[in-house]
Amino acid sequence: MATNDSTPTAADAVTAQPVKRSRGIWRKLRTGFVVFVGLCLIADWTWKMSGSNQWELVKEENGVKSYTFKAPGDRTIKVKAVMVGDYKLSQLTAMHIVDDNLQTCKDWFPECVDFTRLKEFDPVKGYDLDMWRLDFPFPFDDRELLLTTVVSQDPVTKTVVLDVLAAPATLPNNPDAVRIERMHNRWQFTPLANGKVEVELIQDTEMGGMFPYFLLNMVSVDENYKFFSGDLRKFLLKDKYVNANLPFIQEVR
């Protein structure tokens, strides 16, 4: 009787079992990956559409109040820090426009690796223009900040406002860095009846590129608090700021 060579043998069956198992594992992995991506997209959409659209106090310690603001439709939170101190308005303002250089950049941001003053502060027009470069760890590209600081003062209340704004289109981009396009840090110095000044900073920043927004959200409040409770108070004690007397700033004392 003729033998059918296509008939599976016991050895063939044994060989086929690992192949079937392998295909089953890959099928489960693909399914798991699709489910994971789907859950991530749902979580991202849920977070994006959440938010009270109001400032919420999240921390109060060492004379510093920290707030967050989450707007529906925005993935990045805004943060605000407030403290009160015995400062002059010129002292507070000078910290942002006097003696800007690489060392000052490093004082504010230890990861600062380059600084260029593109336009000196104009007391008549009330603004300057600087380029900062920050070293970011692998795998992220360095960040480049093209910033203008706009200063104004209310003639009645004497409140001083400094708007630190990104001006990304002012110069061509450098190919080896990510130009930050969204930054609006707003400082406000409000004189109080007791002779002291309320110092407020609102930060609205997005790192751009492939930097995960949730990492920025996770550290923003703590970093803002650390800056207000530590470095900011130290900076303000420097002689060049304490002794500053800016002719375009009116003091209340």
C-alpha cells in the first residue's frame, strides 16, 4: 500500500506546538499593547478635558503660598507662588534687568550653558531681549529661550508688573535645540499698607518637543516653592539689588 508523505507524524506535531504557543504569545502581546495605548489615550483625553478653571491652594509653608490652575483643554498646569517681604520695588525689579549675563543665568537655572543679551533694557519702551540655552539630559534636546521682559507700573497703586514672554519667532531657530514657544511668567510686586510688598509669580510654560507634559506638571509646584523659599530670598539680599534705584520705578516709601 502506498504511503501518503503529507500525513503529519508525531514529530511534526511536537514541532508545531512551540510555534502555536509563540503565535499565541505574540497575539496576546499585541492585544495588550493595543489595550495599553487605548488606556493611555483615554487617560490623556480625560486629563486634558479636566480642570476647575480656578486657582487652588496646594501648599502653604515657610511664608510661601503655592497654587495650581488647570484649565479644561490644556494639558499643562499653571503654577503660582506668593510671599510677602520687606523689599523695595526697585530691588525686586532690578533682579530681572540689571547685570544679566551667563552667571546670572546660571544662578537662576544651574543647567544654563549659554546666555546672549540681544537688546539692553530700554527704560522708555520698558523691555529687553535675551537668549538663554538650557542643557537637558539625554534623550531630550537642549532648550533655547528667546525672552523679552516687559516692565510696567500702575501710577496710582505703584504695583509693578513684569511679563517675561517667549518671543520664539524673533530669530531663526538653531537646529540643535528646541526653541520654547510657550512661556509667560508674570511677576507682580504689590505694595501693602504695612510697608511690605507682596511678591507673586505666575508661571505658564510648556517645554515643547518630546518632553512629557506630565513630568513638568509633577515638579512645577515643588520647584516653584523651593525657588521662592530659598534662592529668591538669597538673590534679593545681593548688594546690587538692595542698593538699586531705578529711575523709572516709583517707590512708596
